[in-house]
Amino acid sequence: MKRSVEEHAARFTEKAAAYDDSKSDEYHACASLVVAHADPTDDDVVADLGAGTGAIALAVAPDADYVLARDVSEGMMEEGRRKASAARITNVEFAYGRFREPNLTTPDDRPIDVVTSNFALHHLDDDEKREAIATMAGTGARRIVLGDVMFFAGPDPNEPFYSPDVDDPATVGTLVEAFTDEGFVVVDVERVHDQVGVIVAERRRDDDEPDEGPTGDANAADSPSAGDS
């Protein structure tokens, strides 16, 4: 991570009020895909990590039983609580949580069914991303949906979706490998842009065929030079 958790939290708290209006079309397309792929049932508990102002948490709440929205920025979470109150959404809990220490205690100690995250994991370096994905897998969730800045090809300095001084996106191949290492099958990879995508991973069942690795776009950026740029 190129900045400390506290520095990231302060940076996002400063921009919380204007955050939603500042996002790109690709961000919103990515968020819509994350919501669609999360697809919770009315019995499901969803954990949304790096929840920010609640773009994902508030969108899945009507279909889920309960949503744990976790972030490190109090300003972002306060904006999320304001939006939830305005929309009369009462089944979303905003609270402090980090990717590797997400603080996912639920009412009645219920298990997590679905984990989501959108445009947040790229703040971590690749080793930290693997640890975060291991933590997501450790919740017991059957499905993890990750939308983020990720490289399908090499990064384009003329059209960046990230700030190199604070962000550290991974290749799609690196992320897919991290999921499969944790016993998940990557069932879909959605390419929104050469630098933006959504990965959908399902927990492997005993009767699943062995995973043969990502195909198509997922392999396109699996090069050390792209990931290390």
C-alpha cells in the first residue's frame, strides 16, 4: 500500500460529499455489474468491503436480509448513512472495517453469504490483495463479486483510471489466481474498460470440475510488467 490506511481514510473523508457526483461512467457501469452479479436472496447477509458512500450496499439492500457496509473513512460512511436514511433503508450497517480486518460481526452471529467490493481493492499492493481475498474467502461466503481498476492490458498513461502515487492495480490474471488459490471458481470476468472490470467468483463445491484457470480476457494482462507498472 502506497499510503497508510489513515491517509487513505482522511483523503476520502475530504471528498465524501462530492464523491458520488465525481465518478466516471465506467465506475457506475462497474457498480451496476457488481450489484447484478451479487444477486442476493432475501435470506442473505451481504458484506460490502470498501463500501464508501454505499453505492453497492444500498443497491443490494432491498433484495438482501442484511448488509454490512465496511470502510475506513468516517466521512464516506456518514454520507452513506445519510443516503440510507433518506431512502428509508434500515437493513444496512455502516461501520469501520479494513479489508484484512473487516469487523463482520452480524446480528445473531449469522454467516456471510455474499461479499462485494467496488473500486477499493486497488489501493492495496498485490500481496495485500491476496491477503484481502483470503479474508473474503474466510467469511464462508458462497460468492464474491469484485469490481475494480484492473489491467486487461498494460496501463495506458494517457487514460488512467487510477493515481500511480496512491493506487496499485493488479492484472486480471493476478486477481483470478488469488481467487482460485482460495478454493473459488471464477465464473465470470466482465471487461468494462481495458483498466476496469468485474470478477465473479463462486466457492468451489466438491463435485466441481478442477479449475483450468481464466480464459479470454482474464489471461490478457497476466504479465509481471503490467502488474508492476
